[in-house]
Amino acid sequence: MPLELIRSLVQTDLTETDQFISRELKSDIPLINQLVKYILTCGGKRIRPLLVLLSARAFQHEKQRHVELAAAIELIHTATLLHDDVVDSSTLRRGHETANSIWGNEASVLVGDFLYSRAFQLIVKLQHLPILNIFSNATNLIAEGEVLQLINCHNPDTTEASYFEVITRKTAKLFEVATQAGAALSTENTAYLTAMQQYGLNLGIAYQLIDDVLDYSASAEQTGKNMGNDLAEGKPTLPLIYALTQGATHEVSLLRRAIETGSATELTTIVKIIESTGAIEYTANAAKQYAKQARDVLTLIPESPYRQALHTLAGFVVERSC
């Protein structure tokens, strides 16, 4: 499998990152240790820390700081998941019960805050001002993306432009941070840093587009969450937005009503409408275009096995089934 081959290139770094996270997250508060251990053992593809490590190695970074940076990225990502699950009232993630469904919303929000603050402690310890600026600006934009998504919830008039604004801030921004900051550990070359920033941004958009495709075309066993989960949360993602522009009058009425009420009771019919309007193919093709842009920009950085791995990763992102 391509992802396993890509990971093997930096497997030692990945192992050290996991070990570093385990050490850094120890707390005097038993509940924090209990909840953190649970969420860190529930799996995940670790795409964001992988991007940090590959990007750093692509510019011949040899020190330990890329591991610390990869750990910080993963902590921020995990914190956003904890907060997302509370906002969305989610009960399933990666095939496991969500932390909020076990320990409650209060504990999940507060431990998410703990992870955020610990991540920034790690970033500050790097004593690298450009990277600190990258992170501080990005986390603010990510928070704005969460609020924008909340505003769009249950709104069937959400436009494609508004949708892309949300996923650019909410998802793609952290991919962008991972690749740009990873490179910034070893180079100050503006052209290289811009290329890595654009690679991460385009890759992140492609990743989220495929996530939104899988919400209407894959089972809970594949994705680790219930099919139609976005619809149940009233989120108008691109497959729905496109289907609203292509469906017959009665189909559009059904889709609008489902978004407004956050009801997935007619999910089978809704999936058929999405498929018949070509919305799945439309969204998947958009993801492929963004992945291509990510791959194309890599020609601007030095050739290496790590650059090739980043190139291959863009292919994995759009071909994955979970």
C-alpha cells in the first residue's frame, strides 16, 4: 500500500514522534492521562506529522526538532477533533466511541485546550520565530473556519465559494502549516517555502474533498464514522451543494429540507440523488485537480526520495477509501 511505503521512509522519525508525544503529555491530573491515552490509541493515519517529517527531510534536516514539530502538529489536530466532536455531537470517530460520548463534553473541551496549550509550549521551545508566526497565524484562521462552518450549518443556500473558504481554513491550513513549517526548519529560501506552503494547501483541500465524497459513498466500517454523518449535522458539503444545482425540483426540495433539519432519515434516497446528479464524480474530480496542483508545485524544490514520497502521497490522498 502506498501510504505504508511512504511511512517507511521516515518510520524511525514517526516512532520517535509517538514516543515524544507520550512523554510530553504526562500530567499530574489522572483524567487528562486517561482521556489522552484513549484518543491517542484510537488510530488515525498521522498524515499531518508525516508531512512535517517528509518536508523537513526534503531539505536535509538532520536534528531532532522535526520530531518535536511533528508532535506539535498532531496535538493541535487532535485538539481540533475533540472540539469538533463536541460541536457536532459526534459519537463515532475512527470506528471508536468519541471521547465526549464517554467522558462528556466538558472533559473533552478542556482536554482539547490542554493539547492546544501543550502544542504551543513545544513550538515555543523550538526558539524559531518564523515557525511560531506560521503556527500562531494558522490557528487563528482554523478557529475562524470552525465558526464559518457553524454559520453554514443547516443553510441550503451555502455557495461553493463559502464551502471552499471553510475547508481551506478548517482543514487545509494545518496541512499547509505542516509542510511549510517542516521546510522552514532547514531553509530560508522564499521560493522553496512558498512551494511547500502551496503543496500543503492544495493537498489539504484535496484531502477534505475526498472526505466529503466518502461521507456519501463509504460504509462506517471503511471510514470509522456513520455514512451521511455530515448531512445529519446539517453540513452542506460539495456533493450536496452541487446536487442542489443539478437535481429535479422535487429532489432539490428534499435536499434543502434535509439540510435545514439535519435529518438523514431519507439518506438512501439522498445518496441516489447525489449519485444521479454526478455530484460524487464532480467532487472527486475537483480533488484530483487540487492534488495535481500539489504535485506540480513540487518541481520547484530539490529532487530527493522525500520529494518523491510527497508526490506519491498526493496520489494516495485522492485514491483512498477511508
